[in-house]
Amino acid sequence: MAESPVEIVKLLSVALTWEKQKIVEAEFEKYTAATNYTIKAIYKRHLTNPQRTVDTLLDEITRKFVCKPIDSTETPNEKIEILHDKFGKRFEYSLIKEIIDAPEMSAEDTRNQFAIDFSNQYVHDIVKTARVEIGEHRGMAKTIRGMRDKIPYFKPGRMILSGLLVGISEKACDLLTTSGKRVPIPYDKRSRNRVTDRLLEIKDKKGKSRKYGRVRFSWNREGYVDIDIKLK
């Protein structure tokens, strides 16, 4: 039986404020660096299995790209538990409680669980993006001789995230950043009106909603972001 075609909900953001632009651009840069680091690691260490790739690189990417402050020039040497503790404290606790709703857990345990979940999701997304980039590169290399024997390069200006890292509503997409911010990216009214029904379906609380998968962010032009939501 043929699979149902994938549906992509396409939106354009409003012009972001200068403050939001700086935060979002920093995340784009970090995502690009993390993806290219992962691509090189896959080639160098011959990591062919997706889950093995995640298991092998989880702590490494967490140290270098998730828990490491954006303005830091050094990679921390602390134990991963200490880094998770520091990372969790970047976020407002009220925000963490929205995501980790576990009244039986202490505040410290809730923060730590959030940090672990964030790291796991980020690394899974990075590894998947790296593997897709490698697959596309190999496919093109079959017909373009100049691409053979070259390591793929993930170009700046894209992020593909999922899970707790993004939140979708009928008016905006919330981006959870490694800097400890939740950045609402409002949709342009015209593009939002074209897909209002789909956005309402995603937020429907009565069990009829279509779940969304990965969300692609593309830097459209200065101050604007394209948002492509993959529906499951």
C-alpha cells in the first residue's frame, strides 16, 4: 500500500525585531556548526547506524554546542551532569514546568530532566539533518563527478527541529533556544490566513489534531524567517 503524501504547511514570519534577529541568527549559526561537525564525525568514525551515531556523539555535541554558551570560546571540561545543571538554569522555571509537568519531582530534578530532554532532542535532530545532507550529497555525486570524495557541507541559513524545541500555535511558532530563551516567531498574516484550518487542527485539544513532525526554519531575508511544518 502506497504511503500517504507528506503535507507541509508553509508560513512566512513577520519582520523580527532586532533583538529577536540576534537571538535567532545565533541559533542558526550554532545549528550549522553542529551539523557540519556531525557530518565530519560520521565520515571519520564510520558511523552508519543512526542510533549508534546519536549514542556516540550525544555527550560530545551536548558539551560543544548545547551547554556551551554562545559567547564562550572554550569547551567546558565539567562532568555532563554539572553542565546539564548549569544549562537548565538558563531557562525560567515557569517555562520548564510547562514542558516537564511532573509535580512529584523536585525543582532541581525537573530542571535536570528538562536539560537532558533538550540535549537528547537537539542531538537527534542534528544527527538526522546530517544524515539527510549526506544522503542528498551521495545521490548528487552519482551524476556530478566533482562532488565525489568530498565531505558534504550543510549551508548556513537552515534549522530543522522537532519535539520540545518548537511549539506551534495558530499565531506563532515558539523556538526554544540554547541560550535559554523561548522566542515567539509570529506568522505573517497573509500566509497564516492561507493555512488557518491546519494550524487550528494542530492545536485542537479534542484528540482530532494532526501531529506535526520536524519544523524547518529558513532565513528568508533580513528579519524574516520561512517556517515549514511537516504534518504527520
